[in-house]
Amino acid sequence: MFTTYMNEALAEATKALERGEIPVGAVVVGSSGNIIARAGNETRSRLDPSAHAEVLAIRQACEILETERLVGCDLYVTLEPCAMCAALIANARIRRVYFGASDPKSGGIQQGARIFEHKQTHHAPEIYSGIGEEKAAKLLTNFFANKRKQK
Amino acid sequence: MFTTYMNEALAEATKALERGEIPVGAVVVGSSGNIIARAGNETRSRLDPSAHAEVLAIRQACEILETERLVGCDLYVTLEPCAMCAALIANARIRRVYFGASDPKSGGIQQGARIFEHKQTHHAPEIYSGIGEEKAAKLLTNFFANKRKQK
């Protein structure tokens, strides 16, 4: 099951790559196992620094379910969420977060801000890391290697 | 000058209150002193947990200036930004943040996640706190006191 949902997130990351975006993808899954929303990173095409895959998928799921709080929903994302996305995950009351690759440079869960470890967080989801890590990391490594070549 | 811009942010907070939202307001000011964008909290009306005043004002400013990065722009906000908003402020490369009341419960700058104090932040703006603090705090205190009365 984990792999199936992460593959959907990886498919979103691949689509993001094809649009020239940093390849990160996310999927919101409801408590009955249905995929509610899916999104890839769109910061460049939208000219919106908040348009990370997680933010877009969570906003979409809230719109569909007509609620501010995704209680009982899980998030699958190819890369460790940054502090902005992690704090939104807490605000949205996501139950479980499954992520692929760790992000020592910008991650906000297992490093840096460690969003869920302070009393200012309104909620702390369960965290499962390393799912589909290799594929997620490969997409990102190739993207940044190509960027450097283009310079 | 600080007071003028903060008063604009306070006006947005008051409008948010009138809409039944948590009264927080924000204004983005360009390098020449012009107000580029203004917004109040809209999490309830939009059913969007990301729709904090700061997020809406930054997204609006990026759309108007057609850029992902608000280099040289300042943000005035009535309450200490939460971790989500602080991380977006870093992503958007906001130059200076002026905020009113501190937020021991949800703040992410001077407490908890302390977003700008880790090497994972992509940028650390200058921070000025306590501007228009009393008015900002009063709006919030009244809002939550009324909420409790209604229960």
C-alpha cells in the first residue's frame, strides 16, 4: 500500500520535472484509502513561493472535503517537507506523513526547525521516512545535475 | 512610517474580525515605500489552513510583481508569524519583518521552531517586533474572549 501511494507521489514529481519544476510530488489519502488530492511542485509556473507539492495537495484536499482540517488523512510526499509544509501539515491535522528522501538542505521535520518537536505545534503526525527514497532522490539529483550543466 | 504601515495591517486584522476570522492582518511594502499587497486571515472563509494573512499577502505581491522572490520588500504583520508563515517569508526573501504582538502559543520566530535560526533557512530577514503591539493584542484578546462567551 505504502509503495502504491508513494508511486503516485513519484508520478507527480516526474510530471513536475517535465514542467521544469523541482521534482517533488505529494498525494493526500483519505481514511478509507482513497486518493483525495495529488500535486507536484509549481513554484515556478505559478510564481508562488508557497506552491510546494504538499501545500497544493493539502489545499486541494481541503477544498474537496470542504474542511480546514484533514483529520484521518495521510500525506505521501517524495521529499522530507520543509518547515513551511511541515507547519501546514500540523495546521491541517494530517494523521501520518510518509516521505521518501531526507532533505538535509531544506528539511523541517528531522532537521533544522524540527517543526513537530515544539510545544507551538498544534499537532504532531506520525512520521514514516525512507519510502521510495531511492527513486525520489534520483529525480532530484538528476534535476540539479542538469541545472548545473546548463549554467 | 512604521506606524502607518502597521495601521494598514491593523485595518486588515479588523476586517478579518468582521468576517469572523482570527483577527490578523498583513501588508507587503515595496522598496520605494509603496504598499504592494494587503490581506487579512481567511482560513475559515476559504476553508484553507494555509490562508494566513502573511501567506495571502505574499502570494498576492508575487502575483503583482510577477516574481517568486520579494527581494527588497518588507512585511508588516499584526502578530508574530507562525512557523509556516516564517518559512514562507524566508522562501520569498522578504527583507524586513515588522510584527506587532508576540505569539507564545503559535509563534515561529522568537519561540518554538525559531525558523530563521537554522542553517536550513534559505534567508533570514531583519526582525522588528512590538510595533502596534497593544492594538494587535487587544483585537485578538477580544476575539477569543467572545469565542469563549459563545461556547
